[in-house]
Amino acid sequence: MELSKEYDPKLVEEKIYKAWEENGYFNSEINPKRDKFVIVMPPPNVTGRLHIGHALNFTLQDIFVRFNRLFGLETLFLPGIDHAGIATQSVVEKELLSRGIKKDELGREKFLEEVWSWKEKYGNIIIEQSKKLGVSADWRRLRFTLDDKYVDAVLEAFVKYYEEGLLYRSERIINWCPHCHTAISDIEVEYFEEKSKLYYLKYPLEDGGDYIVVATTRPETMLGDTAVAVNPDDERYKKYVGKFVILPLVNRRIPIIADPSCDPNFGTGAVKVTPAHSVEDFEIGKRHNLEIITVINDVAKMVNVPECYLGLTTLEAREKIIEDLSKDGLVERIEDYTHSVGHCQRCGTVIEPLVSKQWFLSMETLAKEAKEAVKSGKVKIIPDKWVKVYFNWLDNIRDWCVSRQLWWGHRIPAYYCDDCGEVVVSKEKPEQCPKCGSKNIHQDGDVLDTWFSSALWPFATLGWPEKTPELGYYYPTSLLITGYDILFFWVARMVWSGMHFMKEEPFKVVMLHGLVRDEKGRKMSKSLKNIVDPLNLIEEYGADALRFTLASLSTLGGQDINLSKERLKASRNFINKIWNASRFVLMNLEDFNPNEIKEDELELEIEDKWFLSRLNKHIKTEVEYLKDYDVGEAARKLYEFVWGEFCDWYIELSKLRLYSDNVSKKKTAQFLLWKSLISILKMLHPYIPFVTEEIYSYIPNVDKPLIKAPFPQVEEAYINDEVERKADFIFQVIKGIRSIKAELGLPLITELNASYFSLSEDEKSLIEQEKDKVMKITKVKDLSFVEEKPDRALRSVILGTTVYVELPFEFDLEKEKEKFIKKLESVDKELKAINSRLLNPSYLEKASKDVIEKDKRLALELEKTKLVLLNHIEDLGGK
RNA sequence: GGGCGGAUAGUUCAACGGUAGAACGCUUGCCUUACACGCAAGAAGUUAGAGGUUCGAAUCCUCUUUCGCCCA
């Protein structure tokens, strides 16, 4: 077998993925005998291309999925696609327009045909792209929010809510996007601070002479004013309350009313009230029974207004109205003003609050259910800082406007009788009106908010409302992973839907991760040109490198991730390192059969015991981190362990035996390398599945594939702190000798004599025992115990031991002395700190025993080192 | 206006109550029969600032500065 020196993901990833998929390794079957682990994938938009946010989201999910698969759980990763109402409709609309076809001329049915054919053509691109990342989802179960069965679930939910009185149709003020030409919900409005003007307008009092001055940012809405409001406690205006003003330009007589929502500090303290075009004013209007006069239509043009303003855009109307009012001297002044303006989240257009008849989902009961699920611990939110945000949102929630004036989506199952106006809500179109018997019935033309359907995702994908075996086995799901940006849009709504329809939580844990930003922490955006395409990154560094980068940058706190090329390079190098370490092991396994080895009869060297202890500790911590959902720390720890301990020390030390003639020692080393590598590959596999599976395929005497292999068991008996300390001492001795050579600029291969002296019997016997190893690895010719300091030797102090490296030439004694003085200073500083602690009665009383023990041991070691250092400084001529 | 998060080595990030770590970059020496996407050795930090709690604080509390998010 010849493996290349450099790992090339391009030669591996596609092949491996194909093999996994073809062999059905991602598939899950109902298996009541086994514990299950279920993740439903947040469905990406059907219009979508894989972006870096998906890459992070999918990577995290796939890590948990793969771990649980290795742990032997029946693991379902259920993928899906969202129809994404507005987004998809506008993409197809634009596409048609580019061919000169207008949506409205085409008609609803033909248009929907076009969208479907577009969906068939492009809708699965993101699925294919996510496969490049290694996503191990059960693709057979792919769901789409407009699948027949899913549509049925959505209609079922709508009808049930309606029957329970939670859904109602009402004329209320809503957020209207004049560009998307639809109502949107409160959370789809984004507010930005904008520089604007505050206009002070004079409204003449009915009884003549006097004016009342109102301040407004939107003078064009004055044509729809039906009152002027002041705060009831505002002394300035008390005398006016109950009187009337004559609305300029339209000469309407409107009352001056007192309402507590008026802020006396805003403007003049008096505000104009336009119930049809302001959310706050609508509320005031309701309280005071004001007339609602609509003066702006659904494309943001003026209606129901005097001829000269009719059909103007709101901005044109604003200018003309100010001009006209000025002529009459009714504009008191205009100030610069900054305020926040609502924009459509999708298209950025300024939102027009309009009064319109829409379907609303009543939030009171559902919000309560959503809160209860988290309060009771049925749903756990990680990190828990989001719990407060979640409650806060639910506490202040308003009824959810769920109807959208679109064609693409779930058409609202409400039918209206053209003759008597009766409303029937049902999955099927009624034959005739149940009230008057008329057959002139038409269906509501609107569709539902996309989020209304995705709120049902965890159970509708499993067959609800049918009581399918899937629903029985896989629900509730185990874990939901998504970005914190859709906590309200999606997570909260899924929670209440699950609690309401299933009476059980949709998922036991929801893990919210951060957003991916550029290396400077800026949001990725087209205008900044800092968008990175994950597919390019995969092309350049490999999917494993991208996955490992994203995983290792994740934090338990769900912080945003700043992605940089440097980090990707580091991950790519790490993967190459693993590749080469494995290649090394495999190269040395050619004449080896693990079946010939009895593990409990092996003669273990100190480095074996050390490494087995380290390895088992890491298997343990790996599992612990994952139980705590700390993927990032788990990945980072693994990196340090594999590179810093396995590669740098264990493999290096194993060479001494692999290249020796001692057959039994060689076989021991081979066996342990074989065994360790298998464990390491298993631990790494969830993060970097491709390279690990590829390497695993070359490993002799293991059951393949890795994706289905059992996770390594912790072998407690190997965990041994004492051994670790001893080995560490030897490593320090090795480093000491290397350091001396390096400081002199000598290549490591320069052969020199070394010797040592030790105050400690333990240290002395350890060195005696491991002498050959140390000599070989540091390339020194000798390492004998000496009572007397050799001539011309540089020294290195490790605990109570001094290692001398003898030199064939003179060197700078002063420099050597300074090195020790510097070291003494730091030892002294630390020792003083520890000693003062150990002399402090309240420390001894209050600190934990472990900490005190550790301090005491450290103090002893430092004392020893200090003594040795003092000797050397004295010997080199004193301070 | 209310809330949340960040500020730690030149850079990107860890550590979340017991001696501040890694990666990249930098310096020096090495193509040592796994790897130059590498090896070895090094330099580099009053943990934004000021108070407080504690035997002990980067870590907990308060305030300030600053950057960023969310909600109204």
C-alpha cells in the first residue's frame, strides 16, 4: 500500500460519501429495542445556495449525529426543504419578468406551475451542496413543506386552531410591504435609525383664532387624521380636551382627545391621530372609537384624498402637503429628527402600516404553552442566556398575522359564501354554503406565512396528523440545532405547536449557535464583498478542514464566529498531520497481526502507560464535553492531544522500538499504535469524517466502516496520574537537553556527552531506568550519574535534577549564569506566593483539600529546584 | 429607552474562582527513513480602566470607556 505524503481531500471525499450513501449508512429504521437520537434539520430555503451559516449549522448537527451513531444509538437525521413563500415567489417572478412574462398576466395556476418546475430544476441544489460537507442525513426521508402530506398537516393545524377559537379573521392594522405586496408579521419588520424631519403643523381650533400644534414625521398621513391627542395630565392642553379642530386641506372637524399613551415630551405634546396608518394611533382609535380613514393604498399611493393629492406617492404627497400648508402659514417649523423606521426584512422597503382584513393566530394560550415547556424543563435552551430573551418575547407578543398576499404557499383553507358571506374553515372545499345553501363559494386567495408551516416541522415531517409509527418512535426529537437569529421565528413557534398538537415537547434540547462573520467580525454581506462561499473553501481546503475549523471555533456560549483563512489552513495542516501519523503507523504495521497479541501480557514501557492514561482520559473528557454540548472545546482538546501528545511524543518514542531488533518490544509498540490510532480515529471521525474513514479503510483487523464502528470504551485501569508525572519528568529531561543544543545553535544530531546529578532518589532511579531512551531521542552519547560537575558543561535544571551537556568548546559562562538567575527569580516569585498562601490560616481553612495538596507538592518541588539553582549560581560565580 | 454579548500574546480565539493556553505570525537552528501543510528551541500578556466581594479574581459584583447585536 502506497499512501501519498500529502493528503488530498479531492481524491477521497466524493468517493467516501458515495460509499456511505450507497450502503445506506445514513438511514435509520424504527427500532424500539434501541435508544434513539433524533435531529430534524432546520430546512433551508428551496431558493437557497449553501452559505457559510448552513455550513456551521450542518457541521454541528452532523457532529452530534455521528457521535450518537458511534455510541450505538438508533440515529435519525431528518433533512428537509422549506418552500420559502416570499423568497421563492419573487425569485421566479423576476426570472419570468426577464423573459418578458408578467405574473399577473400569467394567472395564479400557470404561475404556480412555473414555480413548481423551477423547484424541480433548482430546488435540490442545496441538498447536493450539503452532501459535499459530509452531512449524514437520511435522504430517503427528505421532506418539503409543500409535500402533499405536509400540506395536509398545515391545513389540519389551521382548521384545529380555528375550531378552538385561536384563529380569527379581523380588520386590523398590519405591517404592509408595498414592494412584496403582502402583509408581514411583527418580527419580519426590521427597524433602522434614519435621519428625517419632524414637522410642526398648526391645526386651527374650531372656535377660531387659536391653533394647536402637532409634531409628526409623516405629514402626508394628516389627510387621514381623525383626532388630535394629548396626555390627560398635560396641564398645557387640559383646556382643549373635548374641543375640535378643523383639519386643514380637507376641512374635517376632528376632536381633541386625552390619551395616556401620549408622551408630553415628544414634540409639542400634542399628536395627530391617524388610526389607519399608525399602529399606536390605531390603538388610540380603538379606545376612543375614532373613525378609520385610509388615505394610503397597498402600493403606497394616496387614496380617498382631495383631487390634487390623489395617486401621489407618499413622498410626493408629503412635499406637496407641506408646500400647501406653508402657503396657509400652517407649518410652524421643521426640525431635523432621527427616529427608527420599519423596513421589510426581505426587501428593505419601508413598511406601511395599513388597516387590512387578515387572519390572526391568537397568542395568549400558545405563548403560555411555549413558556411552560421551557419553565418546566421539558425543553432546555442552550446557552441559557437565551431563556430570558425567549420569555421576554413571549411576554410581549401580539397576535400573529399569518395570512400573506402571495400565491406560493399553503392556501388558507377558508371558504366564503358569495351570497350570505358565511365563512367555512375546512380542509375540503364545501359543496354548498351550510347557512344559505348557495353554491357560490370561493376560497380565500391568500396563503399562510411560511413560518406557520415550519412551526409544525418536528412532527409534520414524521407523518402528523396521522399516527404513524415514525411519529410514535421518533417524537419527541432529541436535539435541535439552529442559529439564535431564528429563536422567535422558528424555535418558539415550534415549541408551542408541539405542545399544543402533540402535548409533548418537539425537542428536549435546543442548541443555539452564533452567526459566522468575517475575520474582522463583520457580518458577511454582498456590499462588503466579504462573503465566503463554503464550496470554495471545501475546494481549497477540503470539507474536513472546513468542518474542523467551524467546530473548533464554536463556543458553549454560542458566540459569533469570525472565520479566517489562517484558521482553515491550520485545520488543513492538522488533517494532513493525522494523515501522516496514520501513514507512519500503517507503514509499520505490515508484518503485524493484532490477533497474536494478548494485551494483558504486554510489557509496557513508561511511555505506553503514560499514553494509555492520556488516551483514556481524553476518551472520557470527549464524551463529557459532548454531553455538555461543548463541541468547540472537545475539538480543540482533541487537536492538542492528537498533535501535541500522540504525534510529538508517543509516535516519536515508539520509533525506538519499531526500529529495534527486539521482536517482542516491537510487537508491543505495533499493537499499541494500532489500538491507539483506532481510538483516535473514532474520536476524530464526527469532526472530520472523510479523512478518518479513508484511513480506517487501510487499518488491518478492524470491522469497517468507521461511520458504524463502536466508540472506544474508557479503560479506567489505564488512567494513572503517578505514571503521567513520571513520564512528564522524563520528557522535561529530554527537553532540557534539546534546549541546550538549540540555544547553542547546534543541530540536534550533534553527538555530545551528557551526565546528570540528582538530589532525589526517585528522579535518579527514573533516569537510570529510562536512560537509553533519553540518550537515543536526544542523541547524546552518555548519560551517567556524576557527583562532580563536569568541565565545560551547560546545565539544565528539572526539579531536583541537573542535566549536564558537555561541550567541546568554551562558552559564555555569564549567559549561563543569567539564565539561572532569571529562572530563580520566577521560581522564587511563585514559591513566595504559594508559601504565603500555605501560611494563611483562612486559606488552609477555606480552600479545598485538593488545592492545598497540589500547592504543597508544588512547594516541595519548587524548593528543590530553588536549591539546585542556587548551587549553580554560586558555582558560576555567584550573584 | 430596556436587555444581551464582546474587549485576554502582533492577529484569531481558549480558559469562567485556585501557578494565563493554543493556532497563525515572529526569531533561531534543522529537508532527523510519517509529515517543510513539517521538526526542535525561543521571544511575546499590569487578562480595556476604576472600585468592591473573597484566603485567592481574567473568571463574581458595581461603575466607566469602547465595539456589536436584540427588543421597544
